[in-house]
Amino acid sequence: MNFLRKNSFITLVLTGLLIALLAVAGCGVTSTETATSTTTSTTTTTTQVVAFDLNVSAAASLTDAITEINNLYMSKHTNITVLTNLASSGTLQKQIEQGAPADVFLSAGAKQMQALQDGGLLLDGTRKNLLTNKVVLVAPAGSTLTMADFSGLTGAAVQKIAIGDPESVPAGTYGKQALDQLGIYEQVQSKLILCSDVKQVLSYVEAGNVDAGIVYATDAAISKSVIIVAAAPAEVNNKIIYPVAVIKATKNVDAAKAYIAFLATDEVKAIFEKYGFVFVAG
Amino acid sequence: MTDSYLAPLWISCKTVLTTTVITFFIGIFVARWMARYSGRGKNLIDGIFILPLVLPPTVVGFGLLLLFGRNGPLGEFFSWFGTTIVFSWPATVITAVIMTFPLMYMSAKAGFEQVDINVENAARTLGAGEWRVFWTVTMPMAWPAVVAATILTFARALGEFGATLILAGNIPGKTTTIPVAIYFAIQAGHNDRALILVAIVLAISFASLAALAYWKRKTPKTAIIKLTE
């Protein structure tokens, strides 16, 4: 015991490391299991099926829906591992511009997709509008905040508003459009906390560290710790579009095109609608 | 507002200067205490003080968020006084102080441990009180180490990003420091804005390092001379 007491700091560090390793091992088990099961099944097929990865970059607001859809896709195509890259559309756009591996891009805003198209980074003829969503104002569960529409944000009851950075997060861009539409952007500007993606906005509201946040209706639907207080003006909501396209630099053109076609099937439509997304014709 | 360069510059200056002053004083006092401390659990206390340096900044930021958040212990404490720490300017100072403290502490402590205890004791036998011993004997002799520690503190505070973003958030004009502004400028594709901010940081860093290097050269050796007179 004398040894342990003399080296109490070393003991502390080792114990901490041990606990951390156990925690990581416990959490990491499920993800590695699914990966190995898809790769081992390919070796037993007799047909010439090559196993490869499909990189899908999807906007953060699609996290839950796209994860379920990708699992469904992988169960139907056991030789393909879909790697989902989730972040704000602005971040994903930057990554693709800088050459990050991506086969399919599902953006929450047309601006980011257009930037890639202007840069010649999209495969011609593959871009199409897939979904639409609605922007809402949420507050922490238990909040007594009420307002008819976003213009209530100018009130003294609201001191801190979380919003995606309008420059790079589509949800933030739509939010700013709503505030501009109502003419209150200048007034509430000092109350805004800019976030790097819409899921961060949601987490700030859930934790109760802000009075309100601007997120998608689909994010509000998933969370149990927020309440919807108001909806964005129709003029803003009607212009929300989630386009999808194949990235020109893809090494798996057919698989990428097949994936986008898969997104339009009834089965997948039902999943999107389950989470509150609205399908767009064409 | 988002195109302003003065805002992040002003906030960074405020934060870094405030942090350096706070960390300087807390650091030297704690370092001085630990340098001469030989009680129980010395290694453990030492480990706790160095912890923010070892942990990833996001871990520290997350821990602070839980602590100061609306439902956290310190958050509730401060809400009784009507203030919230999270997403406010003081949060930038708190995170910077916590992240820079280990650097100040370690370097200053090494400096104090180097000071010959006989010289300190000689001062004590001549009737100097503890504070006088500290300021007129210990500090001058440990001065190079303390200056080095201050430089590290300043640099670390200027570059502090991860924990600050989590606890203070990105509020242009209030909590957006230069590193945070650079990050969001890159995200938004405003590379020119990012480059200008980078140039500002480099200018400040070089100017400050030059100033501190000049100051370091003025090492007071007068304390030892006074004792032997």
C-alpha cells in the first residue's frame, strides 16, 4: 500500500485510463460488429461481387432519417458499406471542394449545391430536388414562452437565441430569412448565438442554456426536451429545398446513381415522412 | 457585423489581457505554495492542477458546460445573482484561465524550486516577513521562469478555441474571439476574411513576444546584492 500511496498520481492516471478504455470498448462493440458482418458475407458469394464503400455526405438535420435509410440500403446490398458523413451543408460543401471523398451529397440548402455545380464538381444530370422541410422556433421543455410568430423574439423574455451560422448552415440561412422577412433581424442580432450545425442548436435548447432556437420541424419532432413555439413565415418555408446529386469525382458512378434512385422509392419515402420530411415531386 | 475585424480583435485583446493577469497572480501564488509544500497528496494535487493541460480542450469545455449550464451546480448558483456564465464574455475568461493555469503553474513552480532556500532563509533571519521574502527575494530569482510562464500563458490564451467555443459560444461582438472567428469564416467560405484575421493574430503574437523577450532581459539581480551589503 505504501507504493500506491507514494505514487498516488500514477495510480489515479492508470485507473482513469482503465475506466476510459472499458467505456470505449463497451460503446464501440456494436459498430464494429455490423462492419465485419457485411465484409464476411462477400467472401461466400459465388458471383463476381466487389465490396466497396459508398460515401454519402448528408446535412446534419437528416441524421436520424439517413441513418435508418442507409441501414436499409446496406441490408439490401450486402457488398456495399455506406459511410455517412454528417455535418452542416456548408461544412460538407467545403470538404467536397477540398477533395474529400464523397459519392453522393444531400444538402439542406440549394446555395451549397449550387456552389458545387458552379465549380463543376457535380455529375451532370444527377442533381434533383428531393425533400422539403419547415423551420420552427423551439424552446426548452417547460418554458413558458409564447408568441404568435418569430416577431416575439424581440421581447425581453428572450435573451439568448441559438441559430445556425447563416453563412454556412442552411437552417441558419432560413432562420435569418425569416427574421429579415419580419424586419426584426437588426433588433435580435445581439441575442443570436451562432452554431456550426442545426443539431448543435437543438442541443443548446435541450440543455436549457438558451431561451429559444431556430431548427427544423423534423429536429423538434425527434427531441423530447423541446417544445415548438412558433413557425417560420410561409414565404420562407415554401422555399426550403433539399437537393441531392452525385459528385463528379466519384469512383462508383453506378452505385451512386442507384443510391439516389433508391431514395425515391416508396419504402424510403415512408421513412423520410416518418421523420417529418416532405417529399418533393421531381 | 460579421464582416467586422475590430470586434474579434477587441474581444480577444480583452480576454487575453484579463486572463494573463488573473492566471499570473493565481499561478505564482499556487506555484509558490506547491514548490515548498511537502505534505500528503502532493502528487495528487499536482496532478489535478495539471489536468486541463492533459485533457483535450473539448473535454474541458464540456465539463465546464455541465458545471456552469442552467442545470449545473455553479450555473444555478450564479443564476441566484441574476447572471448566467454560459454564452457570456466572462465565460471566455474562465475557460482561458483554466486552460492556461497549468502552463503558468508548471513553469513558475520549476522556477521557484530552483531558488536557493538558504538565500530565502537568510532574508528571514534578517527579519523579513513572508510576503517581503516572496516579492524581494524569491520572485526576482525566479524571474526568467515566471516571464517564460507568462509568455506561454499569453500565447495559449490567444489561441484558445475548443473549450471557449463550447462554453462561450460564437456571439459576434460579445464572445467571438479571433480563433472562433477564423473557424467560422473558413466554414462560411470567407477565406479572405480568415486570412486577414490570421495576419492580425500573427502581428499580435510577434509584437508581444518581442516585448516580453525585451522585458525578460532585465532580470533583477539586485535582491541578492542588497542582502550581502
